[in-house]
Amino acid sequence: MTLTAQGSTDSEDRLRRAKGLLQNGKFVEAGALCEQVLDREPQHRDALYTAAVAQRYGRHYGEALLLVGQLIELDPTYGRAFQERGHIYRDIGDAERALTAYQVAVSHNGALAASWQMLADLHLAAGRRDAADHASAQYLRLADMPPELLSVASAIEEGRLFNAERQCRAYLQTHGHDVEAMRLLAQIGTKFNVLDEAEFLLESCVVLEPDFLLARYDYVDVLNKRHKFERALEQATELRSKDPGNAQVEMLYANENLLLGNFDEALGIYQSLLAKTPNSPGINLTLGHALKTVGKQEEAIAAYRRAYTVKPELGDAYWSLANLKTYRFEDAEIEQMRAAEDAATTRLADRYHLCFALGKALEDRGEYAKSFDYYERGNRLKRDELKYDWRRISGEIDLQVEHVSSALLDSNRGSGSSARDPIFIVGLPRAGSTLIEQILASHSQIEGTMELPNILALAHKIDGRRRVGDEARYPGNLGELTKDELTGFGDAYVRDTMIHRKAETPYFIDKMPNNFRHLGLVHMILPNAKIIDARRGAMSCCFSGFKQLFAEGQEFTYGLEEVGHYYRDYVRLMDHWDAVLPGKVLRVDYHDVVTDLEAQVRRLLDFIGVPFERGCIDFHANDRAVRTASSEQVRQPIFRSGLDQWENYSPYLDPLRTVLGPELVNM
């Protein structure tokens, strides 16, 4: 690729000239310049987009649609591509397809003012007054923004965060305490996971302009991410008082109550909202999640069915039914899912939700070849979206093995909090951790909470702010922490997690599986904590993860090779912890729990130091809220049928076997 005299690439120079020609009505010449770029770089996103615009302006709609199709295939999350598709369909008089395209556009990029304006017009023409009013409000908000900030907002939506940050800081230098610019800068900080700065900016926004509701809404989100749940609820309550009757605010307030375990309050609001808008797929879906959490399965099923009845392509509704693990789809539901998954207008997120749901539905019917095809397709779509690289995690594991040595841990002996109440259950997802949690939480002295993110957040804090690609400081800098700092971190963990504890029990459970990557840190700040490793055979565990679509995180599960590498790294690191912290971690094998429940229950309780209670054997009778994918399974007596389900898919799992190697495959 050659450079022009101005120092930019030749392609960028040609595209600047093409855009200038478009403004002057010279569509053919603009398209020709784009073609020159595409001849050398067929996947150049900006060239494809500009070429499509040129073809539309020249009324060559078929060619324009082909170019937009290529652009969407290259980047399924590029909102401008869908906006351009909407413009093409609008120009040829296909209002229905235009509407769909604009809706997808704003779902990927909420800063596309033109799409919101067209949605307002199309909804109004169809007599949908509420939808038109919502779209019009979004358009007017964007239209009132200075052009510089609209550009920042769009860059954030498109993931061009460094450009967005540079533009936003430059704007603030000349416009002082502009609260919208501060809010956008906080958004950038949130995406970079620089949450302390984001919190400070948003707190400043609501102080400077208390009625700036959008900033307060974002403030609640950041407080949640920083695990300041009580303050988040306080802000949601304040927002509710300033904007009474706003359904979106009511949902936020209900969600905050749900996070804090105030289930009755949350469910009451969801039901109230549903009474006003019974055909809202979003409210029905969220209500279903809440009902599932508290064990009201039949009501949850009804809510999920209402959601997909209103919106037949809503993949999350079908997947939520499949994710109950006990639900069996009817023939008509399977056909409806297949039709929605096959439709060209189905959004990416809906598509992979549908694929995972179809995989489960066909698995339950014994159609394993077709089931695997859908699981594989869903995983591929999700993997492409996440762009996960297993080598990054392997590198992080290498650093733990290298830096967290016996010498480091011995040098900090006697430091950390004296608290004895935390019990950590770690391992891989789908390895039986929810079952172990349910068993322990059925004991009168132990409370189950949830997968708490506090340790992961602390590790990130110790690592500090850095750009992608910069060398990690953590865990190499653990030796720099003073004994007072380690004690403070441990005490802060116990204090900050207290919000999740509703019972006055001596012990509580943190079931975040990924904490296994930070057990050195856990021991340094909480030396008296108990740690349990929920272990499951490699093939069974990996394939169970492969067929699970997670709400967030666990990016390593979306590929047989990826999950195989992660399992190997997990075993390697757990072996390291056993070497440097002998006797610290109790390994509990899922197969042993299933085949000899009482013996394993007694072993667990002895490790923690509490007396045996029969309720731990009858764990399925515990009516506590369970938030994970295994929520319905642990409300039933223990069963053995899930141990070797992977064998039904054995012909398709060679990539996993190859990565694991014979030692792990035959464990």
C-alpha cells in the first residue's frame, strides 16, 4: 500500500476525493474511485459503504443492495450499513423492509439521527403513534447535539473509541463543563473499563445538572459495574421521582431491586408495567427471567411464550425456554424458530439465540446431527462477534504461574483480612458449581449469594489502566502491595459483598467460576477463606460449555478448540495452586457428587468446618433464588443422565479431543 504526499494511505486519499465528488453530484466518478480501492482491498469497509451510497444516488439500487450485503457480511454490527439498506428500500418504495433495516441500524448505533427520523415517519404513517413518538424524541435529542458531539457519539457506537476520546476531550477543552460531553466521555471510560473516572464524570454531571436524566441513567449503570448496588438503587429511586411513569425508568428501578434480592418489589413493578403494555416483548422477557430466578417456572414459561408470540424472531425468548433445561419444545415452536433463523432480516443476536435454542430442542429429540449443526452455527456466529483469542488467556495463566510463587505467598504470611466467612467455589462453567452451591446453601450456617464480580474487579484495579497491547502489571506487581493494603482489600471485599447477604449466617458463598485465575490474590487478602474447585471430566465439561449460550462473559466456550485450550489452562493453573498452596483448595468431582452424594456432602462440610445437616442431601427442596443456567436442575433430586451426554455427539468432537490430548480426554 503506497502513501500519498500528505502521509495518508492512497486508499484514504481516493475515498476523500470520492466523498467530495458525491457532494457535487458526480456519482459515477465517486463510484469509480471506490472501485479502485476495492480492487486492491476488497474488504475495505469505508470503500464498500461509499460505493453503496454512490450507487444509490445514481439510482442503481440493485448494485447498491449487493454492496450493502457485502458490507453487512463483513461487519454484521455496522449500523451505517443497515441505515444505508434502509435508505435504498425507502427510495424504491418498500416501507416494510426499510423499517426493519432502520430498526436494526439504531440497535447497533443509537446515534444515527437519520434512521431515527425515518423510523418516526414510517411508524407515524402506519399509525403506530407511541413508536413514532419514541423515535421522534431520539431524533430530536440527536439533532440538538453539536455536530462535534454527534460525531463522538457515533464513533463510540462504532467502536472507534480512541478517536472518540480524542474528539471529546478536545471539545471539553473549549466548552468547559459541558454535561453531554462529560457523559459521552464517561461512556468511553466505561467501555475502556476505567470505571472510577466514568463514575466521577457522571456524578459531576448530576451535581451540575440534576435534571439531566440521561446522565443519571448512565450513572446507575456505572455504579452497578462498580458493584455499588445500594447507591445504584438510590440513584434509580431519584431518577424515578424525577421522571414518574416512564416505563424505561420503572424497568431500571425494578432491575436494581432484582439485583439486591428485593424480588417482591421487582416482580410487582414488572407486573404493573405488563398490565399497561401486555404486548411488550421486553417486559415479558425480563419478567420471565425474574420468575425463573425465584423458582416460578410455569409463570416464567408463560412470560417467555408471550414474548415470542408478540415478536416471533425474538431469539432470547426461545433460548430462555431452552435454558430452563427442563422445557420441551412443540413441533410448531421448532418450525417457528427455524423460519425466524432462516429469515434474512433476523438480527445477529436473535440468530445465535435461535441456533442455541434449536440445538437444545433437537438434542432433546435425539436428532444429534441436526442439533450439532445448530450448536456449531450458533457458536460460530457468537465467536465471530466476540473475536476471542485463546492465546490471551493462556498468556494470563502464564503470568500467574510465573509470578505467584511459594516465595511470594510465604512472604505475605500473616497479612490479609481475618474474616473467615467467604467460601469460594471456582472452576469452569457447567462443571457442577451451582449444584455444590445449592448443597452448601441448604446448610443453616451457609448462605448462597451469586457469582460476585468483586475479585475480578480488584484484579483489574491492581493491574491499573493501560491500553490494549500494553504489558500487564498484574500479577507481577502483587509483591509491591503492603500488608496494610492486602488487609484493606480483604476487609473491603467482605464489606462490599455484605449487600448480597440476606441471612445472618457465619458463612457465605461466592460462586464466580473465573476466580480460579486469581486464587493467589484471594489467599493474600483472605487467607482464612475456603476454596472449592468444582471439577468435571474434560469432554463432558467442555461440550456442556460449548452448547451453552451465556448472558455475558465466558467467551472461551464458543468453539471446540477454544474451550479445549481453556480447560487445559485451567487444569495447569489449578495444579500450580495445589503446588504453592498445598491443602488450600478442595477438589470436588461432579461424577463423585452424582454417584455418592452423601459422602461428598460430608466431605464438603468437614472441609468448611460445619456439622452435617440432612438438608444438604435434600438440597432440591431449598427454595432460594438461583440465577444461573442450572437453576431448574438444582431444584430437582440429583440425576446421573447428564454425565455422558457428550457421547451422543462423539463423531463431531475430534477438534476438542485433539486440543485436550489423550491425558485429559481419558480423565
